[in-house]
Amino acid sequence: MLRDEYAPARIRAEPPEEFMFEVTVDDTFAAGHYLRNYKGKCEKPHGHNYKIRVTLAGAELDKAGLLLDFKDLREVMRHVIDRLDHQMINEIEPFTIINPSAENLAKYFYDESNQRLKSVTNGRVRVKDVTVFETDTTTAKYSE
Ligand SMILES: [Zn+2]
């Protein structure tokens, strides 16, 4: 019986993080890349029309009833996109060293936008996940 009494307390001690609101914005850019240590079509330089989907999460809305204004999220994403748009991604840090795969691009967008958002909203809003579309039918997603 004692076991049953203790088990729920342990669960309550570390509740899973739950968010009530989510906001999502898609944006696009075009860029070139190639994959190192890879055998196949993608080892040669080529381009993609990338789509980036960023989803934010938070439990608390601002005074206007918004988690974050869509245009503010778009601006945060634009800062990251402007670095990569119409560039050879392999020539831009950190992709001079790490491979510009859709997976690594998703983590890059996650880290860059989460850092900016946390400071803008004092931690009220964070990035939930980032999806990178390399084509209409192929995506990679990163979340923490
Ligand atoms: Zn590719």
C-alpha cells in the first residue's frame, strides 16, 4: 500500500512540461548546398527551395491576447533566413564544418530563433519545434 501512496507523489514532483498555446509560421528561401561524407545525388552542389516551419509554445498570452504576433515570429525567422538566402550554405558558419543537412538546418533554426525569442519575451515563449522542408514531401524536424 505504501508503494501506491509514494508513486503518485513521485510523478507530481516532476510534471511534464505542458503548453496551452502554439503559434506556427512558415517561410521560404532558396539556397545551394552539398553533403560531405555522403554517396549519392546530394554530394554534388545543388539547390533547394527550402520551407521552414517554426512552432512556438507557451502557457501565457500577452496583453493583446497573443502568444506572439505572427509578424514578430516572421521577423525572427527572417534574421536567420537572410544569412542563408541565395547562398551556398556550405560556405556559411557553422556549415563550413557541420553538414548542411535538413536535420542540421532544423537544429540551427531552432537554436538561433529560440535564443532570440527567449530574450525578447523574457522566457514566456519558446520554440517548440522546427521543421525543414527540403522538398514538398521530405522534411526533418528538431525539438528539445
Ligand atoms: Zn540537397
